[in-house]
Amino acid sequence: MFFKRKKSSESTRTVERFDQLHQGDLVTLKFREILPEGLSGETLSVETVNTYDYAGELVSDFALSHASGLKVNATYDADHDSITFSHKIRHPEIIEIFDGDELAAVFDPECEGAGLRLREVAVDPRRAQWTCSRYTRTLCEAQAYYYNEDRRNRGISKYEDESMPFTYHELEGDSNHHSISIEVWEDGETEFFAEVTVSATAVDFFLPNG
């Protein structure tokens, strides 16, 4: 005697692209030389999903963590099918690895061709994976907003107090993968992020949390 298996009333969520990740999901990356230590061949957990608003274009910001304690952020570019991982550079490191005059020029909109070069002291194997030898500024004092929440199903808020305005600068590295993003907030706090961009094919598999 045969019995039909009862279908589950609950559908299992699937994740096929990086921008479909939610809090609690896992993503495992393939071994790639371009990926820094802690990312290549490793599994990361999605801690939170927040949102950038660049001139009306919403970009999800995925805060990821590794079992080792490493914390990075990631964004997905659907047009290029690529993922940009970002790692915050602490202020003492910024002064150590970059020239002060070059840093000042990066914030000056009238200084054409501004850029940054890593000092020789910056040749640290772990740090080198996140950086390249030279950067050129490609964007200066652009305006954007940040939401401490996932806005994928809600869109841009009409209430200004729900987002935090900031200006940002972008520099492209002399490699095809590295960049630097600088965010300047209304209270004057300035954050530097070293970035590595890879093809989305660097993802081995996703493991949804339910």
C-alpha cells in the first residue's frame, strides 16, 4: 500500500543572488587569491542588512562576520554581477600608511588628480590583501543617506529623520579590484574603508536561515 507524502505548508526560502541575503543567512566563498584572509574559502554570517541611498538608488549594505571575529561589509552590483567587500581602516592606521598632505588633497574639490600612495611601512601581508600601491580620486563630496535598516521592501522614506546624511569620496586603485571609500558624517566623524571587488562567481553557496 502506497501513501502520498504530505506536502509542507511552509515554503523553504531560497537564495540565488547575494542581494537576496537576510539576517542570519550564511554565505561561503570559494578560494580566490584576490580575496583577503578571512574571506577566501571561508563562511560568513549576515549580522544585519542596512541601506545606502545614493541619489535615489538604494543599495543594501550587508554586515558580515567570520568565526574568527573578522567583520566586513559587502554590497552587490547587479549591473556588473560583482560584490564589493569593505574593511574599516582605523584612524591610527590611516596616518601610518598614507601621507598627510595627500590625504588633505583628497578632501579638496579644487585639487584635480588627487590621490593616495601607500607608504613602504604599509607593506604588511594582511593589510596588503586589502590595499594596492596607488589610488586616484574619482568622486569628491558626493551626497548620500544611510538607513540603519533594510529598505528593500519599503523604498526611500519620505521622513528625513529616518536616514542619516553624509558626504563621501571615492578613490580607485591601480589594480582592477581595489578601491577606497571615505564617509564624512554630519558630526564630523570620518570613516575610511578599504575595498576589494570580485565577481559574484566567487560565491560557492548560500545557506538561508530558514
